[in-house]
Amino acid sequence: MEFPSIFDASSRRTVLVNGLFVVKYGPALAENEGHALLLVESYPSIPTPRLYAMYREEGKLYIIMEFIAGQRLSDVWQHLSEDEKLPIVSQLRVAFESLRSIPSPGYYGGVIGGPLSHRYFFASDNDPRITGPFSAEEDLYRALVLRSAKNWASWGRRGWMTDFFARHLPTTLSGHNSVFTHSDFQRKNILVREEYPSVTVPQPAPKKPLRLAAILDWESAGWYPSYWDYALCFTYFNWSDDWPEKVERILDPYVNESALMRMIAQDLDS
């Protein structure tokens, strides 16, 4: 039976089953997202899909989650008034404050230990100096420097930007606690929907404001420095609307760290 596809790539697929379940599966998936959903489940102010099952079969990981109806914030943002945006911003602020309140194990790594899942810490040879986990923040920024150096070396070129990172990451990316982090905070990963009254009302019912329905895509989540969510979000800003200003109301801004993260993104994503 063929199910409606939500996302389709060669190494992973996401499908909707019977309008009730979302199933992610593929050889490139890791259990980290399932562990993240389990961790935040006990924090009701962090709306996420409920995890129903996670298992491996024939070399593929299957993650079965609750389907939550709604619209992606990226699709509706431009149509919202300021008064319609602010409640969503406030609800996201509460969600991320709850996220930061989760007690930290003290390391920088995956949800239950192991490597960091964000692509900046990927190493084809699984070099633990790049992948983590790390017991100290200095090991994390050294990993970014090493990842940059290996990239440039693979092209047979001198990494001048790598040298810049080696000089300046130690002073800028230091002094941040390990906190639980989504690590892919973008409007496309936020679901919103209208809130309807619990009692029957005459039709047509008045339009209700949009509210936060769910935060999606936790596959890169884990224990990162406190600046990570804001700085990573900063690298995606295209400065075409008011979203950057609203993010400052949701996440504490880390301006200096974000400027360097923008350079890191330019280097590692090129």
C-alpha cells in the first residue's frame, strides 16, 4: 500500500498513515529524534508529536509518531497581523524556556549520550574529536575548527578561514552551559492551528487566532551550548521580514556568537 508522502529522499522518507500517524523511515535515520521526543514528553508546555514506536528492521530505522494537524508557520507568517503573531511568539518563548529548564547531564552531545547529530559534527570516519560527545565546551569549538580543516584539506587547499576560527572561536564560543536544544529552529518546523471553543457554536463560527500546535523535527536535538539555537537560527535569516526581530523575543540573542556561526555555516555548508 502506498501512503501519502510528506518528505521523500533517497536515504529517508516520511509518510502519513491513515491520517493518524506519521512514519519516518530509512537507513540514514538515527534514534536521536525518538529519544528527544521521549524526553520532552513530560513537559506539556513543549508541544511535540507523541512517539508511539521506534524500531529497526532490514537496515532501516522506523519512527512512528502522532500526526498533528496544522499549518507550517513558514506558510502563514506573511499573512498574519502583528496581533496574530505575538501570541505565537509568546507560546514559543514559554516552550523554549521549558526546554532550557530540563536538567543538563553536563556534557555536549546527543540526547542520551553519543555523538552530536547536527551536520556540523559529521565525520565520515567517525572521528570522535569531531562527532563528540564532549565533556567541555572547548572540545566542541575545537571540533568545528578540525571539521573546517579537514574540509579544506580534502580539496587540497589551505584553510585560511580555519586559521581564523582557531584564533577566535576560543574567545567567542566559551563560557556557555550545556542546555537541551532543538538545533533546527525554523518556521518550517513550527505547526500552528486555529483554536476552536470546546462547546458548539452557531455556524459560521468566528475566526479564532492561531496558536502553537507543535514543534517538529527533533533529529538534531541534544545538549549544546546555550547560544546554539539562536546562533543557528541566525544563519538562516534572509532579512526579508520581521522574523529575526521576533526570534529575539523567543530566544535570548547571542549576537557575537551568531556572527561567527554565520561564518562557520558559510564554511561548512559550502
